[in-house]
Amino acid sequence: MRFNLVLDLQDVPGKLMEALEPMGRLGANIVAVIHQRDIKTERGTVPVQITIEGDKETLDRVMDALESKDIQIMEVDGVLRKEQITTVLVGDIVEKDVQDTVARLNQLEGVRVADLDLKMSDKPENSATKMVMEADFGLKKQILKNIKKLGSEKGFLVINEV
Amino acid sequence: MKIVILGFGAVGQGVARVISMKKDYLRSKYGLKPQIVAVCDHSGAAIKEEGLDEKLLLETKTEKGKISLYPSYGAPGVDSLQVLEDVEYDCLVEVTPTDIDDGEPARSHILKAMEDGKDVVTSNKGPLALSFQELGDCAGKNGVELKFEACVGGAMPIINFAHETLAGCNIESIYGILNGTTNYILSRMANEGSSYEQTLQEAQEMGIAETNPYQDVEGIDAACKIVIMANSILNLPVTLKDVDVEGISRITSESIALAKKEGMLIKLIGEASPDALEVSPRLVRQGSPFAVEGTLNVATLKTDLADDVTVVGKGAGSVETASAILSDIVSIWKIRK
Ligand SMILES: NC(=O)c1ccc[n+]([C@@H]2O[C@H](COP(=O)([O-])OP(=O)(O)OC[C@H]3O[C@@H](n4cnc5c(N)ncnc54)[C@H](OP(=O)(O)O)[C@@H]3O)[C@@H](O)[C@H]2O)c1
């Protein structure tokens, strides 16, 4: 079977070799590598498309090995990989704040607010909201930073994941 | 080994207790004969060159409240710097209260001892959180040891663990629950659904939170520990003012309930990493190493070779904290004997 992976690589010497190493070691056949250094993402990384041949188990092992090297896999066979991010905000939150916050988060590229929960309190400043987001792989740190900024602007306490 | 103890509260008394309990063990296992030659509190000192009796020290402090009333060898009104000047000793155990504005009186005690060529063991976070580099330089210049295992996580081994047991690993970042009082409050709130104010009050009644809980609940205590670990383990020359600090006083039962629905808990987490130096309430997964309850402390070290290593232990307590001080005394002894 053939699999197409898109990796998110830092544009520094040696990174591509580092990404290819586990493929050879774990017995996947490397069919093609498309490495266009002039196309960069917003983060300054280079998307590299790699086609490998092997069984599903080999693919899984390759993906584990890449992740343990902190190499982000953005796409597998044309499907964007997602990760879930949860955050809780505390403060005098009203419906409008929630809508506004969701709208601003949805504006970020690669992010979608998937679930929302609001718990009002008798003391308005004790109210809380929980948001669960789905984001493209590798965006987590950036999103958490954005949420922190958004929340602080509105005077909310932002409780992010570790 | 001749020891001076400055401060004779919970930790100072714990030190006297463990030295008394472990006398035979220390002698047979390490050939170490610790002698407490002087002890100071607010009232003055007790000084005896051939060694004070630990049991009598504890009895005097418990019954009379003042160490200077130690029979025959009490020295009322004698000040601690004078004691360091007059008494012959090898190692200072500095266990006076933590001050986060100027680190005094501990800062002067520690500097004086080191400049006089004495080794120092302390549980006092103030001076280290404010001027770690200066104290480290002073120790280096004078060729003495400055050990502070008890400052971070009380009995939970972390500083020496990182330096000795994990020697050879590069430690990239540290995450931890570093304050027992706040962990107790947050655990109770999660289990009982109670409010922050009510839970804090209960914790105060039980003696877990102090009458003035400010440094604990606002994250200052945890921030001091993050600074000490960032300096000592990650080699980052930072001080308390470099830490972004948010405590737990804004945490509500509503927010904890929402987190729980998602299988998560809210914990006060300290982080020292190349990305951040901060103390803040964070979401952690139930069942993860950070989901510890009660007054326990926990820290995870992210390393290059050993991956994640996590330690858990009691962050406070008289004898528990003294155990960390004793381990520092033993390692100094191993260097000096
Ligand atoms: N308690 C713990 O579990 C724990 C854990 C880790 C670290 N620590 C740290 O360890 C240190 C000691 O804690 P603790 O709980 O033992 O505090 P404590 O019970 O308040 O005892 C402090 C002692 O220092 C004495 N003292 C204050 N100022 C002094 C001075 N200028 N000269 C000489 N003695 C002085 C006090 O004298 P009087 O008795 O006359 O008032 C008292 O005996 C603190 O820095 C704390 O942050 C404590």
C-alpha cells in the first residue's frame, strides 16, 4: 500500500534526513519526496510531501517514530490531522462574550470550536465557560497563546491545558 | 560535623528530631557525627561547643517557647549573626521564615556563613528566589556547598534527583504542582463541589492553610520554587519578577464542574521551560501524573534521554522537610570527610 504524508519541517539542514531516517529503519519504501523550500507556512516551516510504501502497521510505526522526534504530521492521504484543545474561562461572561470569543477563534486558520458549555453563577464573576476546539495538528501552542490573549483582554481568567 | 541551626520552628525542630532519631544510623552508615552547637530563635540562642542535647532543645522550645531558656547554655538576646561570628561550626542550617521582599534575615545569614568558609543547607526560598546567581557565585568563590533540596517540594526529591540521578540527561523543561495548600483546596473543591472561600476557610481551620494565605493561594510560593528550579536545573538566570503568576483565588466551583465534564481537573501548575516561566491554574487529565490529591506535590522533568520522569512526595511537614535537609547534610559530609 502507498501512503502520502505531509510533514511540517523546520527549514534547517538535516531536518529532512532526520524525518526520512525512521522510514528506512522501519522498513517503509520511500517512493517520492517533494520538498519545495520556497513554499513556507505562516510559522516559517516547510511542508514536505513524502510517499511511502508498506503495510498499515509499518505506517503506524513510522508515524509514532516521527512524533517521538517532534516532527509534525499535518496530513495523511489528503486528510488533515486534528487535535482537540480544551480551555475553561472564568469571569463575568455573558452570551455575547461567548459568541464573540467563538467567532474570533473560528477566524484563526485551522481552528474550529467544536463544543461549548456555559455555567452561570449567582455571582456573575463566578461564571465559567468551557470550549473544546478542533485544530490542525501542530497549532496547539499558538492557539493556546491566542486564547490567553483574548481572555485577558476581556478580563477573564484563562485556564489552559498543561 | 558541627551544625548551627538558625530558626527553630517547624523545620528547625524537625531537624533536631531527625538528628536525634538517626544518630546511630548516621554514625554506622556514614561515620557522620552531627553535633548541634548552636540554635537561634527570636529570643536569642542556645550555645554549647560540645553539642546541645536534641531532646532538651525540643523540650525547652515546646515547654518554654524560647530557646534561650535552655538550661545553663541559654543566651538570651544574642543575635544570630553574632552567633555565626562567635561559634565554631562547619555547616549552617538556615530555616528562618521566608521573606520575598529582601530575603532577610536569611540572606545575610547565608552570605556571612559562606564568606566565612562554611557550608550551608537551607529550606528558605526567599534569598534563592531573589538572588540565586549571587548566592551561587558566592558559594563558588569561597569553595563551599550551598544546598537547598528542602526549598522545592519539601520531602519530594527533585534538585539532587535532577543533578545526580539524572546526570547525563539534558533537562528541557519542568512542570509541577509545587504548593500543597493550593492542591488541597483545589482537590477538595473538585471532590465536594464547594466554593473557594468556604474551602479556604476549612483549610485554615485544619491548619493546612495559613492565617495569611496570600503567598500560597496567589501562587507566589510556587513561583519561588519555579525560579529555584529554573536556575538550578535549567541554568536560566531568572528571578521572581520574571515569573508570570496567577493564583487560585479566582477559581470557582462552576469552572471545576465544567472541567470535570471533560474528564479534567484544575490544578495550580508551575512551568519552567524555554517557552514560559509561569505559575497558573491549568487543566490536567484525570488519571494523569498531575491528578494527585491532598497536599501532595508532583513534578515532571522532560529530558532528552529518559523522556518524562515524574516524582511525587510530601511538600511540607516538620520531619518530612527535615528529611531533605538531612540528605543535604549527608551529601556535604561525603564531600568533606
Ligand atoms: N514548614 C514546612 O513544611 C516547610 C517546608 C519547606 C520549606 N519551608 C521553609 O522553611 C523555613 C522555616 O519554616 P518553618 O515552618 O519552620 O517556619 P516557622 O515555624 O515560622 O519557624 C521560623 C523560626 O525562625 C525563627 N526566627 C525568625 N526570625 C529569626 C531571626 N531573625 N533570627 C533567628 N531566628 C528567627 C522563629 O523564632 P520564634 O520561634 O522565636 O518565633 C522560628 O523559630 C521557611 O523559610 C519556610 O518557607 C517550610
